[in-house]
Amino acid sequence: MNSPRTRFYRDKVNGKFLGVCAGIADYTGIDVMWLRLGAVGLTLMGSGLPLLAYFAIGMFAPKKPASFYGDRIEQQFWQGVRQSPARSAKQVRAQFRDIDRRLAEVEAFYVTSNPRLSAEIDRLR
């Protein structure tokens, strides 16, 4: 996966401080509130390593581009791709099969109800 949409970015727009928790939330699809609570809990219980890791990620991770997603559906799709690429590919294949099935139904409806069109299609074969 070499798409820029599958990389981790820190989200300064939706973030509170450096945008690391918001970036992780965007990357994984987990609610940002739970990630922030977990980060605070780890910092309070830990030796300071989580705080150091937070600042390191905040300094070195790139910022998310301004128009990264077109809409909420696109955001959910890319989060699903990042979580499970194989499952996402299966979903896309299933959607294409469904579209193909519906087009075949439309084609069958118009061909069976229009004998002149049916004869012309048979002549072309």
C-alpha cells in the first residue's frame, strides 16, 4: 500500500496540542476521546516514556493535508483499508458484483421487453 491515504499523519486541525491522538484516531477509527484518556492514563501511570513518545511523534510525523478526505464515507473507507486491506478488497469486489448483477437485470428487462433491440443484439453477436 503506497497510497498517501494509508500513511499516519498527525491531525493538527482536530487535535488539542500536537495532533498526535487525533492522528491516531483518524488512522485507526477509534474515538479520539478514548485515545486521549488512554494517553493521559499511561502518562500518569508510566515513567514518562509515553510523554516522550508523544513529543517524538509530534515532532517527526507529517501533518495531515488540508483536503485529505472528500467526505465522511471516504474517511470511513480509508480507515477500513488501513485496518484490514483484504477485507476492504472483498467489500469492493462485492460491491462491483452487485453493480454487475443490477446492470444485468436492467439489460434483461430492456432486451426482453423490446424485441427489435433483442434482434439487433443477436445480429451483432
